[in-house]
Amino acid sequence: MQALLAFLPRPEGGTAKVPREWVEASDWFVIFTLGTLLFLLGAFAMWAWLIWRRTTRPEPHIQLLMELEDEEHAGEARTSASAEEPETPAPWEQSPDWWKKVDP
């Protein structure tokens, strides 16, 4: 790398002069890159805001469907809670520990 730099002309001031066209091109590259980045960040922020808004304030017909689904789940929870009560086994059912062969 040092050998390559030896072929470049050096001005007396110690800094290499860069053509103005290169500076303008690099400036436009930075501006374009920052613009693209800000546009993408704004798009993702808008997308996240729309998702948040739809979950907190759904449209009326979607809210009705959500309420109906909640009622179904509540009904299932009530029926499963009543089913958890111990029932007397039918005469043909064996005890849960039948395989242990423990005589009482």
C-alpha cells in the first residue's frame, strides 16, 4: 500500500487535493443514504403504529367477533370447571391405580 501512495502527487501543504466532482458525488451519496435510512425508519414506525392502533381500537365488526370469541371461551371455562368436580366412577370402571396391584 505504501508503494502505491508513493506514485500519487503530494501537494506542498501535506494534504492531497480532491477533485470537486468527487466531493459532490460523496456528498450526494451521504444525503441519499441518510434519506433512505430515514424513509425506512419512518415506514417501520408507521407500520408499528398501525398494528398497535388496530389492536387497541379495532373496527366495530372485528370487535364484535372478538367479544363473541371471548364469550365462547368463557362458556368453555365454566363447563370445564364444572366437569372437574369428582364424580363417582361407574361400576365397570377400574381405579386409576389398578396396574399397581395393591390390595387395600
